[in-house]
Amino acid sequence: IPSLIQSFHEMCEKFLLTSFRHAESKAFDVLKKDAHCLKSSCGQLGANKLAEICRQIETHSSVHLEDYLALLFEFKSLYPLSKAALEEYTRRTYEGPHSGRG
């Protein structure tokens, strides 16, 4: 599971790096494809709000940049919370309850 979580973080980081660029260049098909790929990983790891945002991006029919940017900013604001929760889960489950304590 830790390697799945690490892969998930890498996918999210890449998505955040490329998604705004795709949106701004109006490459909405590429953005939708990337969101589709990330959606199932989000769902598998319990990041349900992120999965829902990916679903909305994937199924969005608008051609207005602002609509996509609003969803991307929501993803960007929620991702750190999911990342922290998954890191805490990994720490507690795989490193033990006393990890990180002096």
C-alpha cells in the first residue's frame, strides 16, 4: 500500500503541474483524459472529494476556461488534506504509533 500511496502522490503532483497549463491552452480533451486516469486512484485510496472533482472535470461539457479553473483550484486546495491524511495513515500503519516521536 505505501507504494500505491506514493504513486498516487506522484500522479496528483503531475496533474497539478500540467492541468492548469492544459486548461489555459484550452486542451480540454487532454485535461479530461488526465482527470479520468486520476479519478479511479483517488477513489481507491478514499480521496472521494478529489475523485468527485476529477469526475466533474471528466464529464464537464463547458468550453469556458473559468469553469475548469474553478474545479482545478478546488482540487488544488483539497489535495494537501488528502495527502496529509494518507501520510498519517502510512505512518501509523506501517511505521508504528510511536514513529516520529522523540
